[in-house]
Amino acid sequence: MAFEKAKVLKAAEKFLSQGKINAAIKEYRQIIEHDAQDLTAVNMLGDLLARAGHKDEAISCFSRIAEHYREQEFRLKAIAMYRKIEKLKPRDPDTANKLGELYAAQGLIVDARAQFLIVADGYTRAGETRKTLAVLHRIADLDPHNTNIRIQLAEGYLKEGMENESAKAFGEAAKHLLENGDLEKSHSAYVRALALKSNDKTLLRGLLSVTSALGTAEDAAEILEKVVAEMPHDPDLAAMLADAYVAADDAPGAERATALLLAHDASGFRRYIEVARVYLKVGQEDEAVRVLGEILEKMLAGREESDLLELVDEILARAPEHVGALRLLARIHWWQRDTEKLRAVLERLAESAEAAGMFDDERYALTQLIRLAPDESRHAERLHTIGGALDENLEPQQSDELAADVVPTFESFAILDEGAAIFENNANETVTEFEWNSVAGNSSTNISFADLNESDDSERPVPDQAWVDPFSQDFTLAHSAATDAPVNLGDDSEDSAPRNHAQMKQELESVDFYIAQGYSDIALDTLEILERQFGPDPEFASRRAQLEAGKPATATVEFESNSEPAPVSAAEVETVVVVDDVVRGIAEQAPQSIPRAAPTNSGIDSGLAEIFEEFRVEAEGEQNPPAEDFETHYNMATAYKEMDLLDEAIREFQAAAGLTGPGDNTPRFFQCCNMLGHCFMQKGLPQAAVLWFKKGLDVPARGAEEYKALQYELGSAYEQMGDLTRAVGAFTEVYGLDVSYRDVADRLQSLQGRQKKKKKQ
């Protein structure tokens, strides 16, 4: 016999209307056996099993749906299902871990942290210290700029003897402290990290950065010297050592470290430029010239003369008659084949050498000037005066690129002090006169108004700000707890007070309606929103007292059903440690109460207990929690509504509405009013729907189509209430605007007929 799903579903609904839960469960089991992909049936079966007290089976159903949504990356829907599981099995570490990861993926940091703290608490109670620390590390990763937590975590690792993990945590804290400009604390954290892992290059590089910023790079150099002595063949360490000495303005140290680096990688000769800069910075022009002379030919071969010219010009700006710098400049202009500049430099060189009594340098400059300008008799006369031209066998080697009788080769213009270090590949080159440096090698209308507010099927995750700007990363996160200062959604001027009072009075009518209908949770949520918007008020306190007076003593679990809720056992209540009131929605609320210490029989180290306590205090002590996020609440509410979790959807839509207002010049408040009206209509509460539809109609600057659609929905709500007069009025207004709008003509005619019939009776 073929399975008739529609018939079985009808039978299940009949059993439900009769209150026969077990019989309905049996029918839904049949549906799932024949159609395992019917998640709506699976969800309904889970609700019925929970009402019947079969928690484990209900959890199995909800888990199946949650995993499906999680794998499909519908995170909001997955969160909604895991929260149903959480109601049945509070503080379950596995559920909390999955919720934490989902919250983290959505960018809801505080909610994620609250769930991970539950996981950490579970490991702590079980005495699994390392797993606890791993979870605490995950919590720290949620907010990388919270350096206090990361340092506490590092202390915890250290107490457990986990030195590598501790060093990493100290290093991460130090990095963010450096980015935030807290140099002293950053330096302290780097030192502590290196005490545990002295050869870590990332830590050493960070220490170099912070000491350079502090002006104490010599401290980093001292530490690096020891590390380089242990690992002399590591070019990265040698490079860091050279950088440290440069930052410390220690030119000899920088030169020595650079030579060590070039022993491993000769291509790094440009580092001598920085060494020369340091020599020049400390006023040692002769040493700067010497260092530049060592790399002159390699720099020219690489066509990098611009850096050389910059430094030589700076030297000559300080010492215009510096003979060594002039020789370097002459060599550069010769390489550039700039005869005019070469001649000018040679003349300066001859004059400077004469003034300094350096006759050999003067003779050589004059000799080359005679070759460049043989008609200049004054050069020949001066040369004759000081002893004549140089011997030919002592002149520099000539270049193939320029004729020997036109331009001399000044390939050896860099004078070196005796014993100065030179490159190994130049060691055997011919040394020319005046100990000049040797030559290097060559180098549609029927659509329901509710559809206007439906989102795209693809859920939009909260942007992961992630890190971004460390200073400026902020987390715009949702937060459901009342902030220290009430949020003012209206005008701040004095004449706004009467308007605010009228609005508050209207909102309190909604609260009174929820209380009268027995919807205490919704009433409480609405009161919280009002308190955030208007601040504390005796009217709010009186209604809270009214709700507390009628509150049952036994905690209950709420389901999507009109039947009696299943009570939570006393044992479960005793184990609950509230971290976050999850029925408040995905709100950024700091944990209310986390255990201050693990049970004495758990065998937890006192140090770890202290670290866990610090995490708890950090979570509770947020004085300035992130601003609530409208999109998060609205999207979450939409996900709940799609799964027919109407109570949860109402809470989230109300939270979203509380974050906006009719005067914020956006359609957000209007959308919330519309969706809340539809949710209450689905729940069979047309009175509440009317309240929200009216709020939506009062929103200024709405479009004509929006007004017409919402007026139509208001008429439907009045009709469902049995208020035919108001229903006719609402539909008449729509009919007056557009006689062809949806089925308004037929509905108006039907209602008018019912009115006449009622009057006759």
C-alpha cells in the first residue's frame, strides 16, 4: 500500500488538536521514515518528543537539523536549532562548543565567549587542565586586542609547564601592545617570552621593533649577540643584529654584523649604505667614505649610483673639501661619462688636496685634468711646481669603455686606511697608487506584504572584522543587556519629552497586553527594550513586579506549542551556571554569572582556577560593551520565523525594533513592525498584531505601496479579531486607494455582507 503523506500529516494534526501527543509522535515518525529529508517534520517531532519528556530523542532530532544547517553554512538557522538543544540540555560542553564556533563565525564575540567559557568550565571540572587552557586560548583569539586576557593565559600556560605555549601567548600579547603603542608593557612581554624561547625569530624581531621605538635598541643588540654566538650561520639573525646596531647608532657594531651577514650572502652589500649613514649621523665622515668606497664598484655595476650620490653629497655638504668624498664623486661622474661634472670635481679635488697638503692626491687630480683639458696651462704649471706628473706605471688602469687619452680611469678613488677590511673577491686585485681601492669585477500585486521584507536566501554573515585596524578595530556587535546609559532614539531637544512620554505610554499598552495574555517572556523583553530607550521608570518597575509575582517557582522549558511545558529537573537546575541568557537572542551580553571556582573535588590547580576566574571577571567587567547590531537581530529573527520558531522570532524582531525608531529615516522600524505583526498573526494573536501594524502605519516617510499593504494587513487582523467595523474601515481605505489591490474588493464585499447579516440578527 502506497504511503500517503498528506493523509498521515492530517491525522497527526488531528491528534494534536485532541491533545494526543504520543499518537501524533507515531504519525510523524511514519512521515520521517518515508521522507527523511523533511526537516519540518523532524523539527515537529522533536518538539513533540520534548513535550512528552523524551529529551534525548528530541535532542537527536534537533541535532540532525542543526548539523544540516551548519554544513550548508546557514549559521543563523543552525544557531536557532542548537539553542533549542541548549534549552533541553543546559550547559552541555559539546553544544556550547558548536554554538561558540557559530557565534564566532558570525562575529558575535561576546556570545561566542560565553559559550566557550561553558566548555572551559566543563574541562575544568573534569580536571583536564590543558584542554581548559586550549579553550581559554580560543576565547583570547576572539578578541586579539584584549592583551590582558592573553597575558593571563600565558601565565596559566607557564604554571602548567607549557613553556612553548606560554611564550607564544606572551608574544601575541606583546605584538598587540606594540600596535597599540604601549611600548613598556610590550617590551616586558617580549622579554618574558624570550626567557622561555630565546631563539624564536618572531619574538626577537618584535623585541627589536619595540626597543627601536623606545630608543633602547642596544638592549636588543645585546640579546641578539648571544643568540648569534649560538647560531653563527643563521643569516636572519645576523641581519637582525645589524639592524639592532643601526637602530642603536652603533656604527662599528653595525659594520661588524653586516660583514658577518655578507659572509653568508654577498648580495647584501647594500646594507653598508645604512652603516655609512650611521657613521655620518655620528659625525665620522672619514669612516662613512671608507665604507662607501668598499661597495662603490658593486653599486655602480648594479646601476645604483643614486644612493651613493645622495650620501656623498651629504658628506660634502658637511665637509665641502673632504678629499675622500671628492674622489668618490669623481669616480661616480666618470662612470656616468659626465665629462663636465668630472672636470669640475677634479678641480675641487686639486684645490682641496692642495689646501690639505695632500700633494700626491693633488698631482693625480692635476694629471687627469691635463688629459681632459690640455689647453689649461695653469694645471700644467701647478703640476710642475709640485714635482711633475705621476709615473705612468703608477697610474690607474684604463677602461675599455673610454679612450685612455681622453678620460682617465678613476676606478680606484676610494682611499682605505691600512688594514681596513675589503671584499674577498677584491683581495688579489692590483693595488694602485695612494692605496686606492682596487677594481671589482664587472660586474507582482498578489504577493503578501510580508514578502517585501524577506531577505535573500543566502544569509549574510556579520562581517568578520576580524583584526583590520588594531586601534580602530572595533566590533560592532549585538548586545542585549541594558547599557549604563539609556539609548535615545528620538530628538534630544526639550520639546521631545512629551512625545517620548506618549510613545512610552503606547509601548506600555503592548506590555500590558502581553501580560494579560500570559506572554511573560515577551513582556520582559519589551520592558528591557523600553528601559534602554527611555531609562528607568516606576511604570517599568511596577510591571516587572507584576511579572515576578505571577512567575512559577519551577524553571520550565518553552516549546513551539500550546501544551504544557516540560519542567527541568532539580538536578539540572543545580548545575546551571548562567553565562548568557540565550533566550534573549543573539545579543552581545556579558555573562551574568560564571562559577568563581571549580568544585573542591575536581583536582584543579589553584593557579588555573585563578586564571579562569580572571577570564570570568573580564567577561563580566566590560564597562563599554559593543553597540547592538540591528542586522544581527533582524536576520536572526528572520531565520527563526522561517523555521516557525515564532516566540524566538518575536524576541529578536523586538530587539531589532528597539535599536531603531520611527524617526531614523530608514525603513528598518517599519520592517520590524510589519514582521512582528505577521508573527503575532501566525500565533493567533491578532490584538498584538494590530498594535504593531498601527506602529508601522505611523512611521513617517513611508511609501504609498507600503502604506496600502500594511493597511490591508491591519484589516486582516481586525477581521481575525472579529471586529468587522474596523476591518471594513481598513479595507475601505485600501479600496479607495486601489480598487484592484489583491482581493480587497471581494473581502470588502464579504465583510459588508456579514455586517448586514449581523445587524439583522
